[in-house]
Amino acid sequence: MKTDDQSPYKMSFAVGGLFINESVEVAKLRDPSERWAETISRAIQSGIISSPKIASRRRTLREIANRLCTLCPPEIELLSVTPDRNEQQALLWLATCRAYRFVEEFACEVIRDRYLSYRLELPLESFDVFFDAKAEWHEELTKISSSTRKKLRQVLFRIMRDAGIITVENRIQKALLSARLRSLIAQNKPREIELFPGLEQEASA
């Protein structure tokens, strides 16, 4: 799945991992009629984030909201009610890819390509090669310090492990999607199935 969006890359996913438990709680708390800023304020008061510093709690919740706001109402609803860990992981991986074009393109251009060519090992260097290639065309990436770049790589690999996209040994594994989540994706953006290793082959079989 390619995108022709030439807007600058947002790289604020360095805040943390997939935030599965916290994101589910925010989804449960969410009132569809309110603004996300109001959801964040109520989430701060509810103690969803355990950090003693309010600035840290607010930063984490803003990041969670930045991802969750990309989900459509039925997807938010599913996240708030499902006890299925695989569905939670898949929905939050989907939200992260939608929120960050860099992550979406890494999923399609690196993970998917390696899976389809049976190269299941995902070395850390794959991030560096991909980052350098994108930096040739996006000046904002060249301004990122080496320490921040290392942090981005660390966090992206953590997100992929949390989402079940790769194992703890950094091997790409086939994603697990429920029938109802596949149906939601098909109704919204069918090509987003490519964000999940192994599922495109099934769909076209």
C-alpha cells in the first residue's frame, strides 16, 4: 500500500510503545460527542496513566488520543468492548500506522516486502536503511539527531513486538485478525490489510 502524501513525517511515536491497556481504557472512557481534548482531561483525572507527573500523563494521553482519533466509531467501539488481545493489538497497530505515515510505509515497504520474500528476520539495520532512504526526500528527517533516531528505532520495534507483528527475537510473524475486524477494514480502507503480514496472501487466495 503506497501513499502519495508528501506532507512532513510526524515522528512523535517515540513517546512510548503500543499502550494497549491504557488505550483500551481511554476507548472505554471516550464519549463520541466530546472533543478529544475533553477525553484527555477526563482520562487524566481518572488515573489511567500512573505516572506521578501530570505533564508526563498528559503527554502520554495526547499520544494515545493522536492514534485513537484515526479509528472510526465502530473501531473505537470494538476496542472498548473486546476482551480479545489479538483484536486490541491489531486495532492499535492499525491506529499507529494511520497516525504515522513513516510507520505505515515501514509496514508496507519493509515488513510486507520481507514477509512476501520469506526473509522473516527483521534486523535493526532495516530501520536505518529505510530511514536513510526516506531522508533523501524529506529534509525534516535529516534534522533528527542520532540519539533521537536511535530512540525512534527502539520504540518502533517495541511497538511491533507489542502488536504481535514481530516476535521478541525480531522475526516477522503472520498477523491474526478476527473476521469482524477484517470486515471493518474492508468497509473502510480494504488495502490496509497489507499492514498485517500474511493476510494479503489469504485475501487473494
